[in-house]
Amino acid sequence: MKILSLIVSAIVTIILVLLFNTRMLLPVPLGQLLNPQEGLWQNAEPVDQNYSAQLSFPQLEGKVKVYFDERLVPHVFADNNNDAYFVQGYLHAKFRLWQMEFQTRAAAGRLSEIIGPKALDYDRDKRRLGMVYAAENSLQAIDDDPETLAECNSYTSGVNAYIENLTESTLPVEYKLLGYKPEKWSNLKSALFLKYMALELAGYENDFESTNAKSVFSSADFEKIYPIVMDSLDPIVPKGTIFSSPAIQVKVPSTAASLYYDNKDSTSITEQKPDKDNGSNNWAVSGQKTKSGYPILCNDPHLDLNLPSIWYEMQMSTPSYNAYGVTFPGAPSIIIGFNDSCAFGFTNAQRDVRDYYEIIFNDSSRSKYWFDSSWVPSTFRIEDIKIKGEPDFLDTVIYTKFGPVMYDQKYSGGRSTHHKDYAVRWKAHDRSNELKMFTLLNKANNYGDYLKAIKYLHTPGQNCIFASKSGDIAIWDQGEFPAKWYRQGDFVMPGTDSSYLWQGMIPQAENPHVVNPERGYVSSANQMPADTSYPYYLGGSFPPYRGWEINKRLEAMNNISPQDMMELQTDNFNVFGKMALPILIKNMQVDKLSPQEKKYFSILKRWNFRNDTDSKGATLFVVTWDSLETVIWKDEFLQSGVQLPWPTESTLLDDINKYPDFKFYDNINTLTVETLPDDVTAAFKMATAVIRKADENGKMAWAKYKDTHVEHLARLDAFSRLHLPVGGGLNTINAAKAQHGPSWRMVVSLTPETEAYGVYPGGESGDPGSKYYDDFIDKWAAGKYFRLWMMKSSEVNDQRVKYTMSFN
Amino acid sequence: MKFIISSILIIFFSFLGCLFFPWWIIAIVAFIISILIYQEHFVSFICGFISLFLLWGGLSFWISLENAHILAHRVSLLIFKTDSPFLLIFVTAFIGALVAGFGALTGSYVRKEKQQKSL
């Protein structure tokens, strides 16, 4: 009897241990996770944590001091450049290890390893796009440049110095929750991180959808729905600029009329796309327009709003340079910022540098493909995708002259019905060393240095803005861009003929640029870089409105202070709303509205064109316009039965202004012929049905309706910041959408003593258990800034210095 | 008196053990201590239970207090879908307590067996 009790008790104990030690219920054993001595409790950092430390690493040549200020921004003072990069790597790892590892695994198509089969399609997409192939090519360019190589080696060894000293209890909490461990860092991982950004910024295209559209619509209709140039265009390089004749004369293929422009072969692939509004604002005003007489440079890059933030703020100071700004955890250097002589920033150039070619293979072995009247051997790359809890998945990717065959019988992102082979030609596959640009910008003293630096930027193309204390302002639409014939690469191209290849790259000197213009400012907001007099086809997708509004404001401003620039950067004026609202008002059939709809219509009519947090008019306008797009396009688009690019709001506005009898006004599913007033009224009724519900729940005010949030990278709501009171949105300078927008706001006045301001929606620590995890978010949401402190080495006793970390 | 000494030993060696071994060392510690210091089965169970409840509860409470409960707010929301730092602390304490309690109970049965055999 007693022995039975013993056995039962022992079994219960063992079952309990197994229960709390299993990975079946959670990805990680609950006992281990909650053990206060090594589990997640160890990530609950004391609010008065002391970050001061004495550290010693044999990899360092000299001494490095890191002074943390009250926002935990590190000010790094190193005896030499490579030591500074070592410490930058160390700090990135200390504060942001999980995110940098996660993002580079994502870039390499290795998420299935940590989160299981649900990430398999995501991973296959990255493998087939050739992300690792692209990073390997970058790595070769890095290896060829001794300066960049030394920088990367130091950075990598700094990251690894931190990883090697990690224990179970000091692991970032995400590893504990997801149940895996960090790997050693490598230069390849830094290259992968840059390709992750290249995919975000230069990965967007609509080639398959546009090919479908070309087959569905007549060419006259197609040009109306997908025009190249908007009426509201105010390009980066002012209209009327004279361009020299192009160095590259592109030849349209002789078969283009039949095989390309008129080719009615629709496809049905839709890929995982970056946000098409990945973009940004930047501008610089010259001293003639500022109060101080010195230039001011401003930049706010619009990216996904995530925690931990894509940015980590720091100062890096060595005998050869002293730079301050935001950095990418995962890569060396300051990315956007300023030094003692100048400031620099970026917006996305939006050019289309990713095209597809239809490949014809010999047979099912696909060992050869038809190209220029002969069979060319293909090469194979086997992708071994490890999957948590399942056997590996082997994916064969075929490489051609163009690049990898991304879509074929075996893979189409899960959506294809055709069994064709498409190779992707992506500019990011080419060998280039973008890190060198940042290294040189950090050290730049003048316009000449900046110009030398940006020549290293090939992909992703950016509008690189510059201003210096010596008084220069400049912007270059920089990148290595293919010289294309009209509409080349907007659609899928034949892969059997060399005449469809990219024929050359536009020489760097011919990239659109503006230097010290008479008007006293340069700017960009992802609009077209130049008008149609530019001798090359520009391609891509270019939102016109923010740039239009910024230029109008800057034109009118004089005696500008940094405060004026902060107000402009956070301005909620919706220029598109001002252009489009009159159309809604003029065409509303008021007599068909119910009393409640009339009440909403009177709010809409009184809207002041501002997307302020409490504006109900903004909500009504945005939802009504979205509904109008649905009413006008959806009937024809559904009927087509294929995936088509959704026309932009600017296109619809232009069409309404140009074509009073636009045939798309008619709803093809009714017997009557609808007109624009019918559509506007139907759209408003559709919109108010949605808004009435929001109104009943107290969520009609714009900020509540839009519901901006900063989301944890692993989509854990508990680690995110939800429901932020933020205005702005699409087509306002303050481009804060639901989970996308100004990821860093910076204003730099280049007075003799630099006066700089900045803020990003995050915090310096990536640890959700730290008070520094999200402590900038409320300030960011309120449109306020921190004064940025370019610390001098003589200021070590300044009261802003809270902690000191010494490396030797 | 036995109870208090057992308790102190379980707390001490559990803390020490967790520095070098996986978390389930607490079951072994409670098991061994309760073989060495004999108590009635139920008392043994309570002794193991309370020891780890105090150790894990106390540690996590203290850590969380220092942290102004920042992490516990977020993790409780993540795991339990409810914002309650004290629930997380309680669950931590309870899991440790349950495992150590049964470890101790098993130990006390073993001790009893041995005593009966040696008689």
C-alpha cells in the first residue's frame, strides 16, 4: 500500500516536471521560462539599472569610452575607426540583438527554422528572389575594399564579443519565448540586412498585375487608368530643366509591338509586396531662407513602424570623424545624420529595378533554356530550408542569364494557375558596396566629399539630400538605374531574346540632381525625379502630393527657424483632400440622402482639409474617397477575373477632372447607365454605413479611426504600442498611417554650433522589460522632438552623462 | 523546527542548484531534503510547496518590483491575455511550489519505505 503511494507520488512528480519542461504546449518549457533565475524574469531590468561597466577585449587596438545620456543614447569616443565599429557592433548586440538576427534570418529565408511551416512560403519567396545570392555578391564587393572590409570585420567581431558572453539568463526575452538561440554574426549577415532594406525600398513592382491589365483593357483605357505622369506633378528637378542628350541610346526591340506592348497573355501571380508607400520626405533650405543664415536639412523616412525600432540613435567620434544620427542595428556606420561640417538624409527613389522574363526551357529537366536562337545551359541552386518540427524542405532554384527563376510550376506564391517559368532581373543582385557610401558620408566635409560618397549607392536608389555649414545644399536622385525604353519592364518580358535585356546603366552624372538652386531649397517626397524631358524612361510609382505641398510651403517661407521645420514635418494638411473634396461636394445628390447621411454630409462639407487627431471630416473624406474608388473600379476589375494593379488616387482624380463621360463611371452590373453623381452618392452611402458604426463606438475622430500603432516585429500585441493619438496619414506631410510612417524625424540647423532635433517611435533598448523600450513613442506621437546632443570630448562631466562604459 | 530547517535547506539548495542546473533541479532538491529530514507525508508536501512558493514568488516579486512591473505587465498580457503582474508572479510561484511539493512528498515516502525495511 505504502509502495503504491510512493509510485503514485513519484509519477505525479515526474509528470509535473515533464509537463512544465515540454515544448509541446509552448515553444519553450514553462518551468524554464518562469524560473526567476534564468527565465524571462531576468529580462525585467531594474528601472534604476546602472549601465556603467569596464570591459576588456583583445580585439581592440586602443581605448573606447561610451557615455550614455539620459535617453540612453550612446556617445562613442574611440581612438581609431575600427575600434568605434567594434563598439558599435557590441552596442547593437547588447540592445538590439534579437531584431538584427531576426531580420537577417528573414532576409535569408530562414524564418521556418524558428517559427515552423507557416513561414515556408515567406522563406521560399526570399530564396527564389535570390536574397542570399544578392548578399553574397555584395560581400564580394566588400571583400574587394580594404576599408569596408576592416570596418565590417570590426563590427562583426563586436557583435560576436557580446554574443559569446551571453548566458541563458541574459538572452533577449524573444529568444526565451520562441525557444531558440542566436547564431554568430558574420559580414554576410550585415550584407543580408542591407538586402532586407533593398527589398523594402527597391523590391516593389506590379509587373504581373500590369501584364494582366494590358490584356484586359484597351490601350486607350490602359493609359487612362495607369498613366505615367500625373497632372499634379512637381518633380524633384524643377520642370523646364534642360537635360543633356543621353549617353545611352536605348533601342526598343523590333518585336516589341507584337510580343510586348500588344501581348495579351495574362498571368495570375501576385507576390508578397513591400508597402508601396515606403517613402519619405526630405528637404534642405539654403541660408538665404533661414533666420540664422545657415542651411537647415530635414528628413523623415517612412517605413513600417515596429518595435524594436529599425533605428538606433548614437554618436560616433574618432580622430577622423564625428557623426551623430540613427544607425541600422545589423550594419556599421551612421545612416541618417550629421557631422561637424554637414548633414545628410534619404528618401526612396521609387524606380522600378525589378523585372521579369518568361523563360522557355528545353524539357522538364529544365537543364537548358532558349535564348537568342540557341539552348543555353541553366545552373541549379538547391535551397535547403530547415523547418522547425518537420523535415527539411529542398527547393531547386534555376539561375539564368537574367537571374533566378522565381516562379515556376512548383512555386507561384500559392496563387498561380499558369505553369510558366519567370526569371527575375533585380538590380540588387549586382555587386555593389553601399556601406562605403555611409562610411564616406560620416566623414564628409563638403559637397565634393558627398558626391564621391553617393556614387557607391547602386541599390536601393535614393534621393540623397545634403547641406553643409559652408552653405551648399544639394539633392541627387542617386542609384545605378537601368536605361529603359518606354514602359520597359512594366510588364513581363520575353526571355528568349537579348533585345529585351537591360541595355545599360544610366551614367551616374546623368542622374537627376539639383545643386544650390536659386529658389533656395531642394526637396523630395518620392515624386517623379524629373518631368518627361528627362531623356530616360523613369518607370516606378511616384506619389505626387506630398512633394507638391512641401515645395509650395518652402517657396512661401522665409526667415526659417528649426521650429518652423518641425511644424512643417508634422503638418497634417491633406493636399489631396483639398483637390478632391470639391468633386465630392459638387456631385453629391443631396436629395437622395437620408437625414443622418445629410448630417454627415454637412460635416464633410465643413472639413478644413486637415487630418488632425480629432477631425471627423478627415474620416468622412478618406472613407468616402476609398468607397468612390471601389464604386468606380470594382465592377470592371471583378469582371476581369484576374489580379490587376489598383489605380492610384491621383489617377482617379485626374481622370475625373479630364473625362466627364469616363466609361468606368457606369456600373456594368446594372441596366441603367450611371454617372459621376450617381457614383459619388453611392460611395457616400457606402462610407457612412461604415462610419456610423465607428461613430456609435466613439471611433469617428480621425486618429481613433486610423488607429496608428507601433507593432512588435514578431506581431506580439503585448509588446506593441497600440491606439496612438496620431493624425496625418496618406498624402499629408505627416505621413503616419496605421502601421507605417515617419520612422525618424530629424531637423538639423547647420549653424557653427549645430542645432539638431530628432525623434523616432521607439526607444534605445530592444528589451520589452526596459523602461527605455518605448520611451520616445509618446513624444513622437505628440509631434515633439528631442534636442540632439553632439557631445564634445570635453563634456564628460556634463550632467547629461548618466553612465560610462569603458572598453580597452 | 524540522519544518523550518527543511524549508531553509530546500530554499537554499534550490537557489544554488538553479545557478548550475535546469529548473527541475528543485524537484530533486526537495526530494533529497525530505529523505534526509523525515516529516509526515502531508507536512513534507506542504514544506516543499511553501519553500518554492516563497523562493520563486519572492524572487519574481522582488525582480518585478525593481522593474516597476514593466515586463510583468507585458508578459501577463501575452500569456494570460490579461494585464496582471501579480498573476504572473503567482503562477511562477505556484509552478515551482507544485513541483517541489510532489518532489518532497515522494522523498517522504521513500524515507518511510527505508525505515520500514530496516525495522
